[in-house]
Amino acid sequence: MADSANIARHLPLMAARQPDHPALKIPRGRTADGRIDYLTLTFAELDREVDAWCARFAAAGVRRGDRTLLMVKQGLPLIAAAFALFKFGAVPIVIDPGMGLRNFLQCVRRSQPRVLVGIALAQVISRVCRTQFSTGCRSGSGSPVRRLPDGSAFRPVVNPKSPPVPPTISPRFSSPPDPPAPQRAFATSMACLRRRSA
């Protein structure tokens, strides 16, 4: 993956270079003295979290190239699941629910996701609006700081009626597919930033 332009390649590179350096901080409440309390994950911890999501996707039958609708709360689940989908080679679909239910459902219908990963509300919406959703899901906590332990309730469920991915594509997250143009542009930008800061 080191020579790939896939966005997900940057996380294991940073985990190797700076394993104990903080990768992200997510507010999770207040301390007794009123300061913001953060969940802090190092690059190594975040990389392991992403690998746990990859393993969960593989066990659930998610395939490389699958369009995957993410309906999780902002925070660790969104970051880890999105990185995992890129690393796995699936296509994350993130739709702003603030656009209103009608427009949101229209986007779901147009994007035709095969997989849905989401909180309990996503589960309800997918069952009530079956004509727009061809997928199903089981969801876990909506907490923005929830980590993915063994036996987590986050279990993506795939739509078996979706057209299969060509048999030449296998779900190996060690070798992501060739990235689309936006990921190549991101990789180029990262290289420029590194050269300027060196």
C-alpha cells in the first residue's frame, strides 16, 4: 500500500513513524473543573481501530468496490469506518441528513448503496423507507467516542440482491484498488505539503 495513492495509506505510515503521537482528539464531556475532556487516540491506536473495522466489514461480507452508506455520528465511528472503507477498497457514501428527509432519501436511491452501517435511527429509516433502501443494518452505539471492541454491536449487513462485484476483485485490505481522481489529488497535495515543511 506504500506506493498507492489511496487516502488510507497515510494512517499506517504515520503509525509506523510516530506510533505514540496523538492522531485525533474527540470531545467526550467535561472534567470536574469544567475543562473539555477528550478521548485521545495515538496513530498506532487509530490504525488498530481501523483494522478492527476492516475485519468486521470482511466478516460481514462487505466486498471491495461495495458502495457503503455511513450513517454514524461524527467522531470516532465516522473517522474509523471511513478510513477502514478506503483501506478495504469499498466506497464510503456520506450524505448530510440535514438536507431534509425527502432529499436524503433521493440521494440514497441514486447512490444505491449495497451496505449500510449506522446508528439505530438509520436502522429505523431503512426499514420504514424500504423502497429507497435496498440494504439493511444492525447498529451499535451512537456515541462519538465509542471504540470497536471485540463483539461490538456494529455489524454491517449487506444486500444479497445487489449485483456481485466482478470475480477478479477480492476483499484484501492490504492492497487497495487504484484510487479515483480525488484521492490522487489528495496524495499529491500531501506530497507538496511534506516538501514545503521539510
